[in-house]
Amino acid sequence: MANSPSGDSMLDRLVRILDAFDAQNPTLTVNALARRADVPRATTYRLLENLVSHGLLARDSDGQVRLGLRLWELANRSASTLNLRQAALPFMEDINQLVGQNTQLAVLHEDDVLVIERLSRPGSVVNQANVAGRMPVHLTSMGMALLAYSPANVLEGYLERHGETMLGQHPRLRHELAEIRRTGYATFDGFIDTDTTGAAVPILDERGYALAVLAVVVPRGADLLPAAVMALRTAARGISRALGPGADS
């Protein structure tokens, strides 16, 4: 696509418009959208019409703009995510019924924890994770489990980009990651919500690296945590077997 006068391509602008929406801003006015995407308002209006016509964005009756259902449709055609969700869902449903708390599936994507599935139940504790939402690696058991079971170059690259933040929260980071690898799971008490504990177990490929992570969020100090961790470990092995060799390709 041709570059704009400012030097960025039209594709860059389209991506920034779509990326302007998040869990805190699921709907935006056109002015807010233009500001968050750093795209001139007139250009935003023009691109918005095209995106709405293709179903990638939708306009509410009050003029607010939100992501369109076609994006959800396209995202769910992703082979790797589809296979992972299909393999994981039966195990997640078992854990959700056993533990009676939030159960979620996530991957490491662009230096964040990306949640790709979540099951909840009435009476579950508060949980900040949302499907298609991103969470910080350094504040979640999911992120630490994913990092602990990442290839060395992924870990070192992450630390090169985010070492100050990570080491500020985890001054003994390498010891923590080694302990996660030793036990096979990660737990965090109250890092995001003070009354909850997160526990996460990696879903491994044939090389022993994390394809994804399976996690629960339970009340802090709950007696069910050991049983939840055992169920997560059993489920993670079952998902790995269901995905089979070459699941990360």
C-alpha cells in the first residue's frame, strides 16, 4: 500500500485503528479512535467507512465504533489457535467443573500473555483475564510459566526489551524460573487481585517448550489449590498428547 504524507503506510494506519480497541475501550467515538490510532480524523472517517462495510468494525446507534464480528470470525479460522482450543476445551471443562473457578488458556504473543479461551462459573472469584485480552507477563502465573518454558533466545530477547520491569518485580528471576521448571507449575498470590491466587501449568511440545499455558484463578489461601495444580498438570499432558508432534508449526 502507498505511504501517507507522514511516511506510514495505509496498512499501518488500518492496523493502528483496529489495535486502538482493548478491554478498557471496547467502544470509541470517532474522535477518540483517531486520537488513539494517531490517524488524522478525516482519514479515520474514510477508513472507518471501508472497515464497517467489510464487517471489520461496527457502528452503534449512538455513533460509537466497536470491533466487528468478522474479525472474530477470521481469528477463529487460525489453524494453530483453533487446534489448540479444540484440544484444550474438554480438559478445561473438566477442570472448571472440578475446581468451580475460572479456567483459562493462553499463549505468549508479542511480549504479552494473550488469553485465547476462558471458562467461568457462578460464584467464581474476580478475574481480570478476558478472551482476546492481553495481560502482563511479570504479574501473572501464566506469563511466568510461559517464560520459564520458552527457548533461551525467547527469554533473553524478552529480558533485553523488558528486563528493568521484570527484574524490578522479580529480582531473583532466574531462580524463580528454575523453580517453576523444577515443580512444573507457577503460582502467584494477589499480584493483580489481592484476594486471588493464580496457578498455571505449561502445555509442552515434543521439545519441552511451552505451546501454551493452562491456568486457574482461585480464592487466595484456598485448600483446593493442590488439587487444582494436579488437575492442571494432568490436563496439560493430555492436551499435549492430543495436539501431537508438530503442534507448534
